[in-house]
Amino acid sequence: MKAKKLEKLIYRSFDAELSEKEKTLLETELQQSADLKAEFEYLKGMRKAVKSSVQTSFSPFFEERLMNKLNNPVKTESYLDPISKPLFASFGRIAVVAIILLIILISYNLNNGNSYAIENLLGSSKTTVASAFDPFQNTLGVNQQ
């Protein structure tokens, strides 16, 4: 416990002004213990070396370049891109053809009927509930009206 307290006292002595009581305690402990004195001198030398070392910094405009890269990430291509692009292009063409065929089919069904009703739009006949659940009519496709 006393060793930890002395260690904290040594570190604080480098950064802050100690009270008279703390100064005398530290000086007496340093005079009594050769190991503690050696550690104190080692720490003092390290602090001096760090203070006198040349300050290294990043290259000019480092912060701006970093923020640019963070705000505008480079899009990376996945291994599926060479396959997916032609696939989407061909399915896009198929979708356009399917929509055109659907429009032609709907217009044909609307023109065949006498009125613009849902039955004509879908090209289906009028079906009653009874005929919808009759297995004979549904199996053979017989249309009873």
C-alpha cells in the first residue's frame, strides 16, 4: 500500500506542486530506499527524453484528406458484379417485353367484351359461387350458366 502511495506521489511530483508534508515524505523515502531513488531518476530521465524529442506530426492536410475519405468511400466491387450486371440487363429487357405483352393482352380482352368490366379485363367469364365449388365443372372445364 505504501509503495503504491509513493509511486503516485512520484508521478504527481512531476506534474503538480506537492504540499510541504508530501515533499518531505518523498525526500525522506528517496534517501532511505536506493531502489525508489533509482526508479525516480529513471522516470525523470524518461520524461526529459520525451520532452526534448522532436515532435512528429502528420503530413499537411492530413485531417482534410481523412475526412474526405470517410465522407466519400470508394465503392468496392464484389465478385458477383461481373455476373449480376449482364443478368440485370437481360432481365430488364425481359421485363419490358412482358409489360408490353401484358398491355396488349389487356387491351385485347377489353376490346372483345361489350363493357369495361373486371371480367373482360382479365379475360374470364362470370362465375357463380356454386359453380366455383363444383368439382365436376372445375375438372372438365365445363362452363354452366
